[in-house]
Amino acid sequence: MKFLRIYGRVLGLLRPEKNLAIVLAVADVALASLQFLEPVLFGRVVDTLSNASGKPPDEIWTASFQLLAIWGVVGIGGIVANIFVALHSDRMAHRRRLAALSTYFEHVLSLPLSFHGATHSGRLLKVMLEGADNLFGIWLSFFREHLSTFVILVVLLPMTLLMNWRLSLLIIVLMVIFSALSVLVISRTEKAQSSVQEFHSELAERAGDALGNINLIQSFVRLALEVQQLGDLTQRVLRAQFPVLTWWAVVTVLTRASSTLTVISIFLLGTWLFLQGLTTVGEIVAFMGFATLLIGRLEQAMGFAGKLFFQMHSLEEFFGVLDSRSSVIERPDAIELTDVRGDITFKDVALSYDGMRDTLADLTFDVKAGQMVAIVGPTGAGKSSAMGLLHRLWDPRKGIITVDGHDIRDVTLTSLRRNIGVVFQESTLFYRSIATNLRVGKPDATDEELIAAAKLAQAHDFIMAQPQGYATLVGERGRSLSGGERQRIAIARALLKNPPILILDEATSALDTVTEAKVQAALDALMEGRTTFVIAHRLSTIRRADLVLVMEDGRIVERGAYQELMAHGGEFAELVQAQSLSSDRPGVPTTT
């Protein structure tokens, strides 16, 4: 069953602390054995007293004290085992929960953009938090309750056959019937509960989507509609959940009924066996104790089974994310990329996102260290996708990309990306201080380096105008700053990183003309001596490019220097002419 497979995988995550887990398991076995001994000792005391007629008082007291002494040792041993299990299982569960959170977090951040494009961040966050909490609860209850329950049911219960096989067989039959009914309920409701959990994930997605688009909701007066749609989804959750709850209410009733039925059955069978001389009063009392212990354990087990049942889908989602594999895989023998000059080669490179249609095809070009390459073309031509290949946001379907003669798939991702600085067209920031955002590429940068980079990017003045200067929080995704301010911080971030290879994806698109001129001067200084790729719509900014690549429909349709392409009168010349005519019209902005 999927139920057991998920449970086994949860326990498998304890492998890093297997030695402690083994010790706790031994302590649990001891605890189960000690608990099982108590009804036996109680029955022996009852038999000692019921058979006391005609025996000397000293003999009775001696036998009773011996049994009570053993009982006391058993009780103290159980207390010690309980304390040890409770203390160390708590600590281990907390450690493993945080480790699971860290593992999940690291894994999700390493997954490619294609995964994140298809999965909402609200769902990923919900899966991470719910999954880690559910893991914690299962680990804790496994060592505190479930392992000893398993030992009692599977190992110790059959041993009662040696005491009185008739009473033992009655308990075993009743337990088997009860367990079978519980398994039937689980199998009947498993699929329905998966639907319920999927609805919960949809709730997380919708709520996260709404919270991430407050401006859109308020501007388009969608508040009432969004609340209504969320309410409709909650009603769907309830309609799917209620039938499952009904079945589990049946399990609860069966559990309570089994308790009464088992006790009555043992009493009736025990009375008949006693009258037939086939058992003693002590054995009947002992089996009543066994029944009470087992029923309590079964109630715990079914409570856990119910809890795990309702958590199973979220755990399955948690493991599903962990099982997702990146299409960008670092080879085990990958080398460090050091002392980078910046020679770049694309040879017969093709990229396909869906494995059916090529987004990029036949990209071939060479760039010498220190050259500036401009990539131009209409929206959707594949400019950003090509640069994404360079720093391995994706891997090509075919072809080779090299840096200083090294196939980028043969070098570590960290060393490759460390040597490439990117200023994206849409600059995003962490909900952290401005200083922290500037240090993204160079965590150990000094305050002096921070300020110098900000000044070059024309960002220092507006940063100092903030309430707390460089310590000011920028809001989620930098929303407390304007688009131009975010862009200047992104440029300063790249300046601070100081990489040998630069990718400027419309780096000045959000700046006004005056600020752009200042920032362009800083970028010119930054590009000096570095291999730079400039993705540009504003074609007047790329006159100094050593090489212009004109892309259309994922292919390079023209290449050459700016003036050479203008003289050729092809696609590039038409683009420049069209943009020039557009910018000359009154009221038409110079950016596209």
C-alpha cells in the first residue's frame, strides 16, 4: 500500500542518526516488554492470594513481596525507558525536521526555471512547511508509541499463547477483525483524501497569487471576486472532506465498540474456562489487562493511522518535490573554473523547452576576451534564452558552449556563475536591506566597496534619502522602490561582483534619459576589459559593440559590426531605421 511506502520513506530519513535511532528502538522494545509484564505479574498476585487458603501467612507474604518487588523493578525500568525515549526522540525529531527543511529548501532553489515556471511558489512553501511538520510528528510518535505498539502486537501478543491459548486466540481474532475493518476504511477513503489535499494546495496557490498581486486586485476592483472564488474553493474542500470524515467516524465507533466487546468476550470465555478448570482467576485478570493494554495501543495506532492518512498527500507532495530532478546536472568530476579570461564559443547550439520544438537553433559564434557583443532582435527572438544557456539556467539540446576552451558542462555550476554577472531586464530584490541586496554577488564586500559601486551606478543619493540608508528594507521583491531605483541597485550589484563576463539584459530599460546617460558611463567603465553581452532594444546604445548578432525566431540571421550591418542594409538596418522613425514622432518614447 502507498500508506506503508510513505511511512517507510519517512522513517528512512532518520538514517543520518541511525545509531541513536537503534538505541531508541531497543529502549522501545524494553518498554513494550515491561508494559507487557505488568498484567502477568498482576495475575500472579491474584493467583497467590486466591490460592492462599490453608497456607502459612509467612509463605503468602513472602510470595507476594517477591512478586511486588519484581513489579516495582518493572515499573521503575518502564519510567527510566520512558524518560530516555521521550527526551532523545524529541531532540532527534527537532533536528531531523530542521534538516528536512534545509534539504527541501536547498533542493528547490537548485531546480531549473522550467520547474519554477510550472509550480506556484505558494504551493512550494505550503508543501515545505506542512511536510516538515508532518515528518516531525511521525518521528516523534514512532518512538514514543508506535514501535512499542508494533512489538506488543507482533511479538508479545503471540507469546500469550503459552499462557492460555484459548483466551489468547480470542484476543488475536478480535484484533485481526478490527485491523481488517480499519484497512478497509483506509483503502475506501485514500483517493478521496488525495483530492482534499489537492484542494488545499489550490487554496495555498490562490492565496499566494492574490497576495503577490495586491496592486492588480485593488486597481481592477477584484477584492469581492477573489474572496468569492476563495470561498467557492473552500466549499469544494468541505464537500470532498465530509465523506472521508464520515468513514473515519465509523473507525472511531468501531474502536470504542471493540474495547467493550473484547472485555466482555474475555470475561465470558474466561468464566466458562474457569468453571471447566482450564484457567485460573489470575490468568483471567492477566488477559483482561492484556486486552486493556492492546485496546489502548490499537486506539493509539488507529489515531496515528488516521493522522498519517490525512497527512499522506502532503507528504507525497513533499517527496515528489525532493524527487524532482534538475535538467541542469553538475557532473561528479566537474572542475573549478579559475582565472577566467572570457573567451566564449557557441557551436551548433540548439535549445528546446518541450523536447518537441526548438526555441534556439544552430547558434554558432566566437567571442574573444574583452569584446562587447550586442544581441538584438524582436521580442521572442530568443535573446535572453541564449544568454540563459551561458550561465546554465538551461542546458542545450545539442551543441557545445565553452568558456576559455572548457565545456561549461564540465565545470562546477558555482564557479561558472561566480564568473558571470547578470543585470536582468526585470530587476528583483530580496525583502531585505539595500546593503544585503547589493552584497548578493559578493557577501564579504566592505561598506566602502558598497558605496563606491552604488555611486558608479548613480544609486548612492537615492539610497541615502531612504529612512535608514543602506539598512532600509526594500519590501517584497523591492516594491518600495521605483523600477529605475531597482535597476540601479541591480547594476551596482553587478559592479560589486566585478566578474570577468557580463550579461546586460536591457540593463538601462527602466531609467530616464538623464540617469541612463550617467549609468551608461558607469557601464562603459565596467565593460572595459571584460567580455560583455548586451541584449538591447534601444539600438543607439550598442554603437561600440565589437559584434552585433541579429536574432529572429531563435536563429542568428545577421552578424557583424554596427557600421558594417548598417552598410549592408539588411534586417539590422531596418530595425535601426524603424526605431529612429518611431523616436522622431511626437509623444513616442525612445524605448521599446
